Amino acid sequence: MIPIKKPTTFGELLRQLRATADMTLREVAVNLEIDPSLLAKIERNQRQPTKYLIKNIAVYFRVSEKELLDEFLSDQIAYKILDEEADLNILKVAEEKVAYIKTLRNE
């Protein structure tokens, strides 16, 4: 497996994986069976990948699907916080809410 360095966005991570493999956008896009322009937009954080595409990226680059999904979801949370102009306290509230919802699901 290729070790994942901590970039700032999912798109940067994808670009890092592609660069480490010394591949062009077109080569990776063909192998992932997507349009090269879509891949470029994902790398520039202008489009979001599907869970299916994240899984394919993990398999193709031999990296952890969970780590890729964590990077993607953390982007979603960060952008939402920025868009709503919320402060970071919201993360603590969300963490408590996740714990509470888990207890409801286990009942």
C-alpha cells in the first residue's frame, strides 16, 4: 500500500496519489472509467466523488478505503462549517450527538 500523507483536501490527496504513481490525469481516468475532466475537477475540489468512485480509487492506488472516505467526509464537514460560518465548538456538539444517536440505534 502507498502511504497516505496528510494533505489539506481530498482533491490534493488524489493528486498526490496520481503524482506518486507518475500517471497523467487521462491514464488514471481511463483506469477508473471516468472522464478526465471529472477527475481534474475532483482534484481541484470543484466536484465531489461518489462512494463508488472512492472505493475504486482505493483499489486502484492500493490505499485504505477508510482513510480515503475519512478524508472525503472531513472535507464535507469542514466546508459545511465554513459555509455556515459556525465556530469549531460545533464539532464537540456533533461528537456528543453522534454518541447519543449510536445509543438510540443500539436500543
